[in-house]
Amino acid sequence: IYGLYQPLQNLPAWAAAQGMLFVQNIVSFFILSGSGMAYAVMPIMVPLADLLEINRQVAVLAYQFGDGFTNLLWPMGCAVFCSVAKIPMSKWYKFFLPLFGIIYILEMIFIAIAMLINYGPF
């Protein structure tokens, strides 16, 4: 937790929340299971959010965004979908990468809005 906190401590809270979103997207590459990723990552992200003075609900929102659409991006998840649908992976990525870029920008905007409206606690 301290190692993740060090590079984020001098950033504004909204930028640190964006960093948490980025980390969730990367972790989703290694842990395909949503519940497994929650079990592994949330005990790290919740205290990190507390240290960065980010609401815990924003950390959960970053987790949900990081787990959602990346299952269609990373090869371990989308290879199964593409093989069942008989779609070449190259064709899938040509279609999905621009869409994922738009979705990721929207996720960043929603995280920023959540920080601006002080989303949570519930």
C-alpha cells in the first residue's frame, strides 16, 4: 500500500483516482475473475483511498470500471468470446480498440465527476 501511495501522494485527489482506475485496468489482465480480483485488490485499494483522502465508493467505482470492459479487451477473456463467435482476434481488436478508447475516456470523466460531487459514503 505504501509503495502505491508514494507516487500518488503529491497528485490532486482526482488524478490519484484516475491512477486507481488505471491500476484496476492493468490488474484485470492478470486476474480474470471479478470476485477474485475484488478479493485480491480491494484490501489494497480501500486503505490507499483512505490515505489519498478519496471516498471508498470512488475506489469501488474504479474497481467496477476496471473490471467491466477490460474483459473484452485482454486476450485471455476475449479469446474465448472470439473463438465461440468464430471472429478472428485481429478483426475484433480492429473493431473494439477505438470503442474501448472512448469507453475509457468516459470512465475517466465519470471518476472525475464522482470526485467533484464527493460521491458517497452510503
